[in-house]
Amino acid sequence: MRRSTALQLTLLITLLNAGILLAPRLSLRQSTQLRVVFLDVGQGDSCVIQTPTGQVIVIDTGNRSLDGQDDMGRRVVAPYLRSQGVQRVDLLLLTHPDLDHIGGADTLLDRFPVGMLATNGQDRQPNQEEVVKRATQTGVAVHHARQGETMDLGGGVVAQVVAPIGDDVNEPTNSHSVVLRLTYGASSLLLTGDADTAEEERILQGGTLSSTQLLKVGHHGSRTSTTEPFLRRVAPKIAVISVGKRNPFGHPAPATLERLNRQGAQVFRTDRQGAITCVSDGASWTCRPYTQ
Ligand SMILES: [Zn+2]
């Protein structure tokens, strides 16, 4: 029943030669704003994007404990979506197979109709294999995001897949993170997953990455991400760090904070400020933390 309802509700998501098109939603929220919420999922990433024409895109889903008891999808992401009146997720994109990014994916697939699941292609990694299997079993299309692809997310929001670069699905998961650059009018957003120095270097060598106003800082502010040359190229005005309180990795690294500071970026962090909501009017971003 649920599956057939999901299929009926499914708005056309068409794979075009040039990329993916999420068809506009006719009866839902219409506005002139692009809204991006970086949820507080502790040590992990999860970001919810709502386009001006009501499409809902979830990028990563937070962590899940190994025994499955503590699941950020169940504890944070799904309740947040419900609180926003979200009935379905048009696109669920998982940047890479690490559990602090895909831990809540099973919950979302169970609780919401999902238009499409996009991954970085490392679908043989144990956790990701399970998620892809569950998606396939419930009739959700699975797409392998590739560099150079564009996704029309609707309402004038376009995403470009900046990485992963190359097809080596056996490389370390962080180095194969999906890096996505969104534009809405003149405003821009770069989502980097856990991209590390190696991936940042490859992106820079590609030479196509433009400066971007809002940056989701790579790998929770790790020292080995957000390198100086990468930061100079991106030149963000605002940087958001998704990171857990008292995490055992020492994220965010003081050196990364210092680099962001030197760049002059306004920094928000989920461990101290809770969820960070950023809204674009098509020109620039205004970000507001849950707690000041
Ligand atoms: Zn991570």
C-alpha cells in the first residue's frame, strides 16, 4: 500500500542526458527563498534543502550506533521533516558510505516516500550496500552521482556534481565524497561531505570550481580538509561546521578554524549553536543558529 502510494505521489524525476530534473511540485509551498538547514546530528552530517517550489532534498542522514539503537534519522532528521510538514523526500543524496553520514538513511527510506537515492558509487561498502538494497527493494531509483553532472532541483536551483572525480570506488571513502555546488540566482552553496586533501587537490586541478558564498566545511572541520588553496578558491563568506560536542577526533581542528578566520568567513557550528538555518533570496545568504 505504502509503496503504491509512494509511486502515485512520485513526481517525475527524469534522468536527462544532461543530468537530473526534479519536476516542480504543484500544490506545496511556493516561495522565493531557498532554505538550507544543517541539522544538529552530533558528530555527523545531515542537511535538508527546500527549494522555492517545494522540492525536498536531504543530503546525508547523521549517525547510527553499531547496535542500531541510537539513530539520528529516527531521533533528529525524520522528526524535523515531519515538523516542517514534509510528506516526501524528492532526492536523498548520501555523500559517502561512512556511518556518520548514512546512519539514518534506512529510517528515512522506511518513513518517507523517496523519489531518488543518489550515492557516490561505493555501493559495495557494507553499510551503503544495505541502504541501496533497501531502496531497490522499495522501488526507489538509485543513481550514481558523477562529476560534471547537473541536477535541476526545481525553482531555479541547480546543483552541479563537482566530485567524486574518477571511478576508483576502492579509494578511501572520504576521498570519494560527493561534492555538490548549488546555485540559486547569484547565491551559491558548496557541500563537501568529508572531502579530504587528496579530493580537494583533484578538484582544484580540474580548475572548474568557482568561488562560493556558503561552505559546508569538509569532514567536520578536520585538519586534513579545508586546505589553504581550496579555501582561497572557494572564498566563502559563511562557513558551517557540522560537528559533535566533545567528539573524540578533536574536530574542528584549531588550524582549520584559524584558516577560516584568516579567510574572513563567518563561522557557524552545530556543536555550539545547534541547527543552522540558512536562507537565500537569490542574491545572498542569511544564516541563523538555533541558539545564539
Ligand atoms: Zn563524517
